[in-house]
Amino acid sequence: MLIWGFANAQLQQVATSNLVWNGVTTSSDERIFVNIPKIEGAKGISVGEVLKDGKIIPYPNEDWNNWQSDADVTEKFVRTNSIRLINGLLWIVDTGTPAMGQNPLSGNALKLVVIDIKTNTVHQIIPLSEIAKPSTFIGDLRIWGNTIYLTDAGEPALIILDKTTGKGRRVLENHSSTTDILPIKAEGKIMKDQKGNEVIIHADQLEISPDGKWLYFQPASGPLCRVETQYLNDENLSKKDLTSKVELFYKTPSTGGTAIDANGNIYVSDVNKSEIIKISPEGKESLIIKDKRLLWADALWIDDNGYLWIPTGQLNRLAVFQNGKAKWNFRL
């Protein structure tokens, strides 16, 4: 799989691997961290650091990355799905699910793990089992101040957590804005599992505007909605009143990942057309790049120098979506 860097209208290959990854994040001193979701339940690295020579090492260490069935889940990655570096802390979503379509294991399998990259040690673990439902699958997270926003792609909802206490609540449960009702298309085909059922990914991508006013969110198949964070954060606001504050922002395509820049422009990966589009704060679309090598561009990342990082995990080509036979292409 590949990671691309994009700037000045040029696509540059940054790293490659035979591992499937769906996320990348970078530090100011040019360290690169990747997320390996192990959708089909494979063993091995869940979170890795890409070294200068291209080698990927388990991060923060091998012990966190060697979980096996029936082993303790408290200080192990079961199956990670998202990583983000914020103020020197690497935030990691551990879905707690051994493989795609399975429910989170009991205990602290479902959790957020926070690592201090200066010391390469775990700074905090936030269990999520109390706010989860049986089929919860945490898609991604964003943080503003002391509040953590999560998407639940398995049991459609947004989750709002207090960063200090870890206490949370679910909002917009089963609302049209968090529920996947459209087919997910990749490379011109509707995504289906091995049983022939359409793949459903509820609330998945989310972004916060640079001023913290808006939270943008969507199912993987779109569309992109938004709501002011002041309403999300108001615990006294009724379900009906909160629902009335949700706005349709843009009819996005089937999406692998998103990013937002300092000007509030949202970048969306169209996994059906292998392109990246930009949506302005006013809701105007423009094409950033279209390239056949962008096979399932997933969680995007904008670094301190303004480069757009694009991990291409080719997720739709996994065996689980291809009648049992993977169709990866390592010679892009």
C-alpha cells in the first residue's frame, strides 16, 4: 500500500508497504505514523512508525501490537481504526473488534489510547464500553478543547466525550445524518461483502471548522451534514431541538477520508472516481487531483507545511470484498 504527498499540483510517493493502512499522521519533526486496520483479522502491527529507510516498526512497541485471541485487552491494540497527532499526543481509536463485522470484545477492548511521542509511552487510556452499544464501531475522532467527538459507524450516532473524565453521551442516534442509506461505490462497483450484502458504514468521517463553530460529519456514502458544536455540547438541549439544528452541507460521494485546512476548506476522497475534491466553507466544489493510483484514498492528513498526505489502502480490493480473492496492485 502507498502513502502519497500532494502539493503544488504534484503527487509524490512517500512510502509503500504490503500492509493495508487507512490512516497517516505526521509530526513537526517529520516522524510518520500509520494505522493498519487489519479488517480481515490478520495478526501483526496495528499502529506503526515509518522510519527514514521505509521500514515500519510497531508503535509504541511490539507488546502493544501483539494481541492474540483470548489474551487480555487492557494494554493491547485489538484492532485500530484511526490515528491523529495533536499537540505531541498520538490519539488512537481501538475498535475492540477482532475483525470486520464483529462486535467489540468485553473489558477495555474498545478504547482510546493516547501516546506521548516524545517519550513513546502511553499517556492515557479512555475506555469506551460504557457509551457503546453491542455493534458499536468507532469510525474516527476529532478534538476541540476538552471535548472529544467520535463517530459510531456500527450503531449510527455521534458520541461526545469529556477528555478529562472520559464520560460521554450519544446524540443523533439513528438520525438520517448519521445513518448510511446510500450504496458505497468504489471503482464503479457497489461494495458488497462475501455474502453479497451491500457494505454499510454509518457515521464515519468528521471534521471541525478552524474556529470550532461547526462539526461536519457523514456516513461513508455521504452526504455531509453539519451542526454547531454549541448545540452538540448542550446537554440540556432536547433530542428534537438538536435534530432541528442539523444542516445538509454538501452531497458528497462515497468517501474514504477527509481533512480540513486552516481556511475551512474540506478535502474529500472520492473512492469511486479515484479523486480528491475540495469543498469551500460556502459549499463550492473544485477538483484537486484525479489519478487512477488513488485506490481507496482513506483518512487524509494535512501537515505543518501544507502538504496533503493520502494513504491509499485499496480496501475495496481486499478478499472480503472480492469474493474471497484479493486484487491488490503493488506496482502503482
